[in-house]
Amino acid sequence: MNEQVRRDLVSYRIKKARETYNEVSLHIDNKLWNTAVNRLYYACYYSVIALLIKNDIKASTHAGARQMFGLHYIKTGIIDKELGKFYSDIFDMRQTGDYEDYVDFEEEDVMDLLYSANNLITRIENILKEN
């Protein structure tokens, strides 16, 4: 992938992260809590993928993205451990909500995730701007 394609893809992914984060309010308004958790995860995932692409770090699965993010950004201290734990937790919540039976998130679950999701996306946006 050449540098221009990489820049375009990073820009696209971070834009997608913000759009997906912003759509969560529609799910909240309609009390679609599991869908809101799913979309919050994907908003964070898109931003993590943007960061990995920017630095030519390969990950072909969601679990791989989480692993590479932890290895290159959390363990190195570039991103706070608290945000790394949040990303891991929301990954697990999305998996549970999407694939397990009788899992129903509630308003409180979603509202607790909003702040951290925004912080993670904002932190990644700032890192991308610095580089």
C-alpha cells in the first residue's frame, strides 16, 4: 500500500469512527441498548484500525487488532492502560451481546461506555494528528 492510499484509508477509518460514535445517540433514543454497545465498539475499532494502518501494523481479525493495539500502544505507554482495558472490555461486551443468548444490556451499561469511547477515539485522533 503506497503512502497516499494509507493516508486516505486512515482518514476514512477515523471519519467512520466518528460517524459511528455519533449514530449511537439514535440507538439510545430508541432504547436499543445492545445495538448501541455494538456501535460503540465499532466506533472504537475503526479508530484503532486507523492507528494500526497509519503505522503499517497488520491485523486480520478483531482479536488481532486488539492484540496489536495492546502490544504497540498500551504496553508502550502511548495510550493509557485504562483506555486499553476499556477497549478490551467493550470488545468482550460486543462479542457477548452479539453472539450469546439472553444478553440484554441496559441504559446504564451504555451510558457508562460513552465517555470512555469518546476518550479513546479522541486520543487516537490526537496521535494521528501528531504524526
